[in-house]
Amino acid sequence: MPLGPHLVGADGRILVVAEAGINHNGSLERALEMIRVAGECGADAIKFQTFRADTFISEADSIFVYQTARGTVREKSLEMFRRVELEYAWHERLFAAARQAGLLIFSTPCDVEAVELLDALDVPMFKISSDYLTHHDFLRLVAGKGRPLIVSTGMATLGDVEEALEAIYSTGNRQVILLHCVSAYPTPLDQINLRAMETLRRAFGCPVGFSDHTEGITVPVAAAALGAVLIEKHFTLDKEDGAGPDHWFSVDPEELRRLVQAVRTVEQALGQPGKVVAPAEAESRVHARMSVVAAVDIPAGTIITESMLAVKRPGTGIPPKELKNLVGQVALQDLARDQVLQWEHLGKPRQGE
């Protein structure tokens, strides 16, 4: 599936997405700095969240409890999300900055206005958050724009995913990458269940990636090794920042750089599914494999017995799997001890021998 200049899929690039999310703290300058740093760290894309808190939070007095590096914070949900809104008027500048940095930029829209804004900016793909997976009218609206959809599946059953895909496909848009996701921040390692990626792949025939909410980079690198075509990882400029709920378990710039390097290494190592002799093995195939050799000096005309044969390196002669077939044959020439045997050294005994 093409995403911007990249082709993702089984034989394509593993897309590394720096999830800026709300870690800009509602600051345009900080969002621009995150774009610059993500580009310098080698990420392929940066993703934001486009919302107005009033459009998705209904209980003004609901309390949001979250962790930071400084401890537990309790504040009103509406106030917290209002504080970290990404102003709609900033998007054009952010998109221009990302493209100048060589990054794909996309976002998670949370209302109709956000969808229209991103579409007008020629966003290369839309992200559907796990929260909206069961909002089928919204899925149809976004899918109807004809752009690829990156769909997170946190909190979902296979039935939920199936129904969401039916809504998306009803628009004629089948450009979907499913992201295995666990909506817990951070996610306990024993609940990650990376093998669910293969279940999603087999069940729905879609490319599958991983939206990570663990600490560190080990799990997303493992997801890449298991075939994820896209890795999404929360990113911050400062893990000690206490201004929002996502900073402390996000990767900082150095961790993001190491994550990108590790994924590129995995990508290179994955190769193709066929089991073939690698070019780098050609010399080893000759020198490190075994051949049948003479265990003793064998005069010409001698009928070969098993005790006269041994198996040693290099692999330039008769392979050991033929050992039993050599017993009873005749040496056609003098053979020195440790001489690597070739088929022309031996022959069937003449009748009467």
C-alpha cells in the first residue's frame, strides 16, 4: 500500500511514526520543534491529534487521573484536553514544516470539521483512534474521502473490527492498515499480546502494524520482527514534562533515534520468506560443509569398507549422505589418507571380484 512516497507491506518499508499526539502541550512552537527533531531522528512520519475538547467530552466535571514523572495528577478532563488542543489554524504551518523536514504528517480527526480540514490539506492518510472504532457513521465519513486509513484496534474484539471494516468498505475504500493496540498507558508487558497481529492479518487480509503504549523500545522492535508494517510510538521532547498524561512513557529523541535504527536493522534482516542459500554463504558452503574422505591409505583395486571412510571438511567432495553407497565400491586409484573423495575415484567392482 502506498503511503506518501513509501510502499508499505510485506515487501515494503516499515513505517516508523512519531506520535506527537498531545505532547506539544498546546504550543505551536513546541509542535514545530517536535517535527524538526523527529525528522532528525530518522522517523518516517509524525502524527498529531486534531480535536476540540468540547466535541468529544460530555461531562464537564469528570476527573482525569494520570501519571507523570512527578507523580499522579488529577484534573478535570475537559480542562486538560482544552489545554492540549492543537489549534486548527496551526495545521497549515505544521504540514508545511513536516514536508520541508521530509516527514509524512497526518492526524487523528475527532470531528467532522477536523476531517474536512485535514482533507483540504491533502493529508496522505487518516488515523482512526481506538475510541472511534465503533462510530460507524464517522468511519464512513472518513473513508469516503478516499484516502488510506490507519485504524487502531484497542479495546476491540474481532467482531468490533469486522463491523468497522464493513462500514469502511461500504464506501468502496479498501485502503486500510489495522494497528494492533492495547489502550492502557503504559501497557503491562504480559498484556501486549503481539501474536494478535497475525490473527488480525489472517482474519481480515489487511496489512497490520502496531500502536505501542509500552515504555522503552523493545516491544515495538519485536513487533517489527513479527511483521508489523507500521510502528506508531508516542514521542516527547522531555519525559520529565508534567504538563500531560503521555510524556513519561513516551520515547525521548535519543530513544526515538535508537528505535528507528533498530527497526531499520530488523527490516533489513527480515528479507524474503524463501529458504535459499544466501550469497554470503557461498564460501561457507564449500569450506564448512563435510565430505567423505579416506580414513586410511587405500591402494587402487581395494574394495571399500566402512572403516576405510571418514567424514571431514571441506565440502568439496562426495557428501556424507552418500556414505553407505560407497561401501563395496572399488578404489580406481591409490587414495591417500584424508584425501577428499570424488565419484571418479570409485567404481563398481567387476563381476567376480
